[in-house]
Amino acid sequence: MPLKTDEPKEWEFSVHTPAGMVPLKVRQINSSNINWVGWPAEGGQALLFVEFKGGGRYVYNGVSRQLAVACAYAESTGSFFAKKIKPKYEATKIR
């Protein structure tokens, strides 16, 4: 059976933050503004990582794993992010 190329890709990798390296679970987003959304692969840290189309990468502090995953799998990640994440959580630019 051929692979569907329109399905979002998921992978794991580590990203450097001011607090050190954080292993992430990442989901590619089909959005006009967001490349991918990620959250810590290991539980315990309330963080959401977002890489935008322009290459900027940010970490949003205090975002629960449940909310981060909901953002990544939302029908419109951009709208979800704009309404439920951006106005409510502090961000730090990491790239």
C-alpha cells in the first residue's frame, strides 16, 4: 500500500533551551504559519514548543502535556494556538 504523503509526520528529537537539552515528541503541522508543534517526550514538564514558518522557535511555559497534544492534533492548529496558547502563556524565543 502506498504511503499517504498528506498525513502529518511525527518524530522525536532534542532541542536546546536555556535550561538544557529537552527530548521532544514533535508533530508536523499543515498550517500557513506553523511548521511543527512539540512537547517533552518525558512527562513532568509543562512546555509547548512551536516552530514557525519563518524559522523562529519558541517554548511556551506552563502549557500542560494534554493542552500541547490537543494543539498539535487540533483541526486548525493555528486557530487553537492563537486562541488558547498565545494570549495565555509566556513564551521564550530559543531560535
